[in-house]
Amino acid sequence: MLGVFAAFAGIGFAGTLVEARAFVVRRQALSVLAPGSRSLRVLHISDVHLMPYQRAKQAWVGRLGNLDPDLVVCTGDNLGHARAVPALLECFTGLFRYPGVFVLGSNDYYGPRLKNPARYLLPEGGRRKIKGRPLPTADLVRGFTDAGWLDLSNRRTRLDLPGANLEFVGVDDPHLRRDRYARVAGPAATDAALTIGVSHAPYRRVLDAMTADGAGLILAGHTHGGQLCLPGVGALVTNCDLPRSQAKGLSRWYVPQEHRAAARHGTWLHVSAGIGTSPFTPVRFWCRPEVTLLTLHPRSAD
């Protein structure tokens, strides 16, 4: 009996290894742009965690430019190795043909470390010991900005796209407590087709602040969608204070009742399950690696 159990356990583990390489493009649509705007296709990519030897992942990411988005939003954790920057920039070449914005995650600053995976079952991942070997963050940022992408780390800016002017408000990684939303806080621009909040880790304090200021859409990553999920249950953890039911995909976010107007209307939140994993836990279950192509349509006129 023990041998049978071991065999099934081995098959299950092998399946999680296979699923971690079963990349998929999700497609979602929502009406959030100002009336009269042109519809936009936004590619949301997150948590690549690239290792230099991951050729299949590099080839798949390299083909994403064929989706022909109007905009690329990258929500961080691009690196899995200190020597991954050249390979990452190479496989992003097709995406660099399009306008883009980005924020950074903890694994753009520090390399992954071997940890006890049971720690992630504790609230917010237990006591955080995040810092590992420093990564070449400056090289990564330089590669993105040289390609014309906008760094949104604790910044607010505008981007003119054909048929729609977008406002962005972004923060540096909340998981490392590098977010400084007070520097960029303020009401959403009334003359923009949409204000989009961008953060790597979807912590409540950031989501609440962006929603209260009137962002119409917030994009984040970090959770890996739970990475190991159960059918009928979903994500077991989010590695932050986001509810497990919102670990991936589209949902509505409402702020506490003291912000009554924002609480009444809420905002759209999209959390990407991401493409990669830590090299120390290279598995996924019931949670395929993904990017999402969001088609944003104009709202109907009031």
C-alpha cells in the first residue's frame, strides 16, 4: 500500500512540474474607458522569474508580441538569477515594439533563497526574510527604459495612446515596503480616459488608497495565483493580505466604509497568476502560468 501511495504521489508531483511549463494566454474584457474612447488591448505580464537556462519560457515570452497589444503592463518579479537580465531583455524584444509601463518586485532587487515552503501557509507568509543576493536592478531598469517603457515606481504619469489618454499611478514593491503612495496620491484625472493603478504586490493599503483616489483599474501580480491551488477551493495562500478569493483574475475591490463614495463604486482589480516560480519550488497545481490580454472598452455614456 505504501508503494502505491508513493507511486501516486510521484505522479502528482511530476504533474505539477509539467503544469509549471503549461503557459497560457488568458483573455478578459471590461468596459472602463471614458465614453468615446477607442478600445485598447492591454497585455498584463508578471512574475516571469526568469532563469538563464529556461529556453522554453524564453521562447514563449518571445512570441507574445504576436498578440499585437496597444500597451504592455509589467508588474514585476522578472528575475530568477543574477545573470538573467540579458536573456530577459532578449525575449522581451517583441514586446518592446509596443508602449509599456512597469513596476518592480522583490525578485527584481534580490535573488531567490531556499526557504521552508510551509512558511507561506502562515498569515502574510510569516515573518519575512526577503533579502537575498542583490540582483542587477539598475541593468534591468535601464533595459526597460531604453526600450521606451515608463518606470512607475512611486510615480504618476500620463501616456497618450491612439484614441485614449491614460493616467498611471504606480508604487514600488509593497512586499518590501518600498511603496510610497503619499508621493503620488491625488484624485484621478478627470480628462483621462482611465486612471490605472500599478503595483507588484496587491496589499490592501495600496489597493485602498488607489481605489479611494478613483483609479478605474488596478493591475498587480506577486501571488502566483496561489501557485498550489485545490479544485473547488482555489488558492491556499496569497503571500500578502489580499483575500484568497482574489488571488488571480478579475474582481471588484471596495475600500473600507469610511471612504463612502469610493466604497460605493469600487474599482476593477486584475491580479496576474504570473509566468514563473521560484527555482526552489518549480511547481504549480491547478494554476497554470499565464499572461492576460485585457481588452478595455469605453463605458456607455451616462
